[in-house]
Amino acid sequence: MTAASAEVALARVRAAIDRLGALAGLDTREEVEKTIWSSPAGKRRIAKRLAGLLPSHRTYVEPFAGSAAVLFAKEPAAVEAINDFDADIAKAYRLIQKADDAFLAKLRSRSWKGDKTTFLRLYDADPASDVDWLYKFLYVTHFSYGKLRGRSFSPVAQGVEASTVERVAQHAPRLKRVRVYDGDYEKVVRKYDAKDTAFFLDPPYAGYDANVGEKRFDEARFLKVLKDLRGKWLLTYGIRGTLPKALVEAGFTVKRIRTPRTIRSMRGVGGSSVLTQILASNYEPTAKAFDGLSSDDVQIDTWDGQVEDEFRITGRVLKAEERGEQRFVLGVVLEPETVDAQEDIYSAEEVRKVAHRFLEEFRGLGLMHQVPVNGQVKIVESYLALDDMRIGEEDVKKGTWLLGVHVLSDALWAKIKAGDFTGFSIGGSARRVPEPAAEGAA
């Protein structure tokens, strides 16, 4: 193995460590006013600073609203519009807009204490009234794992009292005059585009697996829309995909921004202590505005346009069997001295570091690198093969990391037995570093 491939391999392993079970959530050290609900990778904790970067405007538009953190952090404009591809998010905003005292009183009469039984009942419910529909939406959003509105109840939410209704009452007046849309972003962008319009854009980030539509996001179409706009736009985006480099090449202002992440606030969630994104615009914010964004916990600097390569390393399932009432799956996670799809090799020491740190700091499992499934499976075994061995019909190398899980979900077990899921996988990203030329080489 060359020095370059060794360096790349180690970088990939470190990146894989950073990505295992990771869900974005910014540091809680700063006093931050909560929005009505949170969303994955939302901008709530830097919303006021982002609002300070916006140019003067008469019309303000958020085409990818989510929790609309920047809208709530800025002063109202003469015309304001928000949009989300998720029709449920738009419906929730419309119901909150017309929430009067009687409506709020009915919401307050519901239980807002975290309870798994209540959560699952609401998740499967089909509410008939607007109050019950909004109650379901807000309760499931608040108490779902990772705020993903999936069927997994957050394991730390049991018995926790939510103050969601009070936030609805607090923020509803701010929404009264805001125009709310749902569907594709381009229609809303084109409708409101003008020289005195300011857009804040926080679209899905291509190359990330956070269950919010990244793989389907059309970066080429989005770039064309950005180039066509007459209004001023401010964009936050990940550092993968093709868009970041294309923005640099197109001559737009592009900075790199690093914000802290809360990596211990949820059971089974780990990851890098820093969330790296780009901040781009078709205007040059003032130096003073950038100074207002930077702080001890938020760093902003120039960006060279280099994009990290995403990768996956997938092991194989060795056995899937029922042990009495327990449905057990054992599989390879990472194998040493084996060439992967990127033509890199991992040493036994690197595999050991990954396996140990996973148990020490993460323990998070996700389905296809997307939906957390910690409530549907339990890790019961994690070990390194002490010698070459044979499990069933499979040979296992010394130093291989093996993981055993107890599958609680009937649906997951059916897919495993059907062969739909064939192995454990870790993923990450890394920048390939060229091997230095040897001394005396021509």
C-alpha cells in the first residue's frame, strides 16, 4: 500500500467515524430563541447572523422554508413568502396563521408530554379536524428521532414536557401576513423575483444522506435558476455535490462556514464536532456583516472549491437466524487488508480504531445511511476477529470488525430474510491527497 493510499484510507476511516449515526444539531452554548419546530440541519442557531447578511429589500422569500428560522429572526418586509416541497409543512404554517385563542386553547388541552404509546397512536392516526391534524404534526415532529417525523420515537423524550403550543402562540402573529406555498421551489422563486427581492436559500444538500431528499436534488437546474435571478440571494449549502465548485467558477461570492454541532444531545448520535458548509451570494455582503457572523464558535473563511469524495464500505451478512424470540443478524462491518471500491486498503489497526470508537461514542444505526433505526434494532455484539476464522460458509480474516444486532422490527426482519438488506455499511467522505514525489525522481 502506497503512502498516499494509506493517508487517504486513514482520512476515510476518520470521515467514516465522523459520519456514523450523525445528525446535524448546532451547539447549545449560545442563547437562541426556538422556532415553532426544528428541522434536520436547520439554521436556527445562526439565523440572526444570517439575517444580518441580507441586503435591503422590499420582498423576502424563503423557497426552502423548513423551520423558517431566518424569517423569524429578521424584521418583517412589505411582502414575504415561504415555500416548502413538503405539503404538510406548508399546511401547518397555514393553520398556525389562523390560530385564534379558541384554537390555541384546544391545542393546550392536548397532552404534550413525551410518551411512546401516544406518539405511535398519533403517528398512525388520520385526524379529522384542523386542531387534531396540527396536534399530530407538532407532536410527532417534536418527539420523533432526529426531528425527522419518522415512526421512531426519540429514546430521550419519554416524560419530557414540550412547550410547542406556547411557541405557536408566540410566532403565529409573525406569520399573519406571510404568503405560504408548497411544491417546487422554482415556481415561487420566479413569481417573486425582482430587483428589490431578497432570497434566503437553504436547499437539500446533494451528497448527504439525511432523509430530506438530497439524492433527488437537481443541482444543474438550481444553478441555472440562481444565474437567472434579478434579486439578491444568500445561500447555505453543503460542501459536496457539483454545485459548490460551480458557484466558485461562476464568480459568485463563496465562503466556508463552520459551526459547532451538539454530538451528545441525542442517544446514539455522534459525529464531527464541526458542521462545514458554504455560504454563497450574488452580492458582496459588507465586511461588518461578516464580522457579525463570525464568533468564537462560528468560523468563516475563504473556500478553495475542493469537494470531498463520498464513499461507502459495505460488509456482508454472515448469518440471520431466530434464537427463540430473538432475531439475530451477524455481519462484517469492516475488513482489514482488503481493497475497497475506491482501491484503498485499511490496516487492522485502523479497523480496530473505528470499531472501538463506534462503541465508545456513537452506537447509532441508520437504514441505508438515512433513517435512524435505533428503536428497531439493538446492538448485542461488536468484536474483532482474534484470528482467521470461519462462520458458516464464510471465511473471516483476523482483525475483521463484526457486528451482531437484535432486530425488533417485524418489517426490517422480513426484508432481511428476503435478502433486501445484505450487509452493514459505513460511509463518509475524504479528500484524496497526491503521493509526494520520491527524492531524486524526475
